[in-house]
Amino acid sequence: MGNYSNQMGLIHFTLSTKYNSDIKKALYNIYLHDCDFTENEEYFRRATLRLGYKNEAERLVDEYVNKRKIDSLSKVTRAVDKLSAKVFSNSNYYSEHQISVEQIGDNLFSIAIGFAY
């Protein structure tokens, strides 16, 4: 019997692929609960603030979206997988995570990320 207690978390949001600005706003949700990407400047890459980004999360999302056309279930799934791996690969804090992406309309997706920490 272990002496630890895992806590569970869930991130859920919808993503519209109609405009890049909508995609960026939605994908930013992946980082909202992790202060290392939104508030703790010591964890940001060196030029993040100097380049005009408000935090590392905004830069990561912007760089990913600007280099790719995200317009299908497979591309949305890949984007969520790649960006969430930046957060949940920290094995000192997170024990595991699982993503689910469902298409609910022509340009609309429901995204859920379950994680344990």
C-alpha cells in the first residue's frame, strides 16, 4: 500500500478551426493551470518577453499554429498531443495524462485532457 495520493485534473475546451486566432485562444487553455508557462518568468525561454509575448504559453501556441494548417481531426489531435506533452512530460509533477479529441461540427472540436498529479 502506497503512502501517496494522486489527484486528478481535467481540462476541457472547444476549438474552432475557422480562424487562427480562435485556434490559438483554444490551445492556450492547455497551459492555464501550469504557472511555469504563464507566470513564472524564470521558466520562460530567454527571449519570450522581449519578443512581445505575454508568457511562454502564448509563444508556444503562436509558434505551433503559425507553422501549420490545423483544419482536420488528425491535425487538431496532433496539435493537442504535441502542446500538452510540453506540460505533462514533467514526471516530477505529473504521473500521466490522456487526451481525447472529438469532432462535433465541421470546424468545431471538443478537447478533453485528463491528468494525474
